[in-house]
Amino acid sequence: MIGWLGGNLKARDSEGRLVLEVGGVGYLVSVPLSVAADVAIGAPLELWIHTHVREDDLALFGFEDEVELQTFRALTAISGVGPKVALAVLGQTPPAELASAVLAGDIARLSRAKGVGKRLAERLAVELKGKLDFVPSTPTVAPTPAKPGKKTPSERLWDDLRSALGNLQYRPKEVELALAQVRSELGEAPGDFDQALRMALGLLRK
């Protein structure tokens, strides 16, 4: 059974799965959206692995750290939550946010992930209580000092996009993941605010 892999990202597919090259062998690994969006092709990557075995299938699921791995296992231990749903939950809600949502009984936040309706979110709030104690609380992050000097038009455009999406109640991590994909499609200086906003909204509403 594989518990950890370290290598270089060889490829990714449309479903968010990565091909991790390790010693000349390519391992197909399913990962949360946050991992799939953050790593460039050819970059080094280390993943904690859960090996999912069924009669007709063997699949690998990869995570940035042991906390994310254990959170995935806590999710899949719940009846009706398969690996794909657990990945979707972690892609939308990192472990610290998930633990906070469970503690607060925040059904709206728990039901944001694809495949999680209100009824399943209510079950998550109940069945995960006391099972995420290993998740550290979200650390307090000091605000980043503002850059001196005048911002370029492209920097102002990205700031305006963040502000607009934040006003629509999307979480900062969701916004940054969507904007990273917009950058990959339109470039660092897209020029057209409305086009970039429409594309970002399309990604966030999937």
C-alpha cells in the first residue's frame, strides 16, 4: 500500500487528476481542487496518499499534508460519502474551515461542495462532531504590507475582481483559485474586466 509519493508533476487531466512521475513511473492521483490548481507542470510535488481498493478498482488520492489526509478519511468513513464527494468538500473547504463549520453547525458552508445537498450537509455537521479534533485551528495571519508606489492597471484590475467576487460572498480561497485559472486563460493583463469577471463567475458556479 502506498502512503506517500514524491516526484514531479507530469500532467493533469480535465477531472483534476494528476500524473506524478516518480522514478520513471507515472502515478495517476486524484487530488482536491486546491492542489490541482496550485502546481505547475514539471514542478516537484510531494503527496500523502490514500489507497482506495475495491474489487474492480484501485485508486490513489493525494493530499498536501497528513491533516488533509486524515480529514479525507474522516469524511469517507461517513455512510454515503465517497472519495469524489470527500475531495469536492476538501477542494471547497480546507480542514480548518471544515472543522469550524462543523463546530458551528454551518449547513450553508458545508453544502457548498458539488454533490453535497442540505440533507448530507446536516449529516456531516452531526457525524463529524468530535472527529476533527486533530485539525489545528486557523492561524492568525498578519496583513501583508501594501506595496509602495502606484499600482499598474493590471494589478488594479485583479484587485477590482477580488473585491467584486468578495462582495458576492465568495470566500478568499475560492476567489484566488478561480482567478488563477482566469490568469492561465487570459494572461496576466487581460484588459477586459467584464470578460475576466464572467469567466471567474463561471468557474465559481460550477
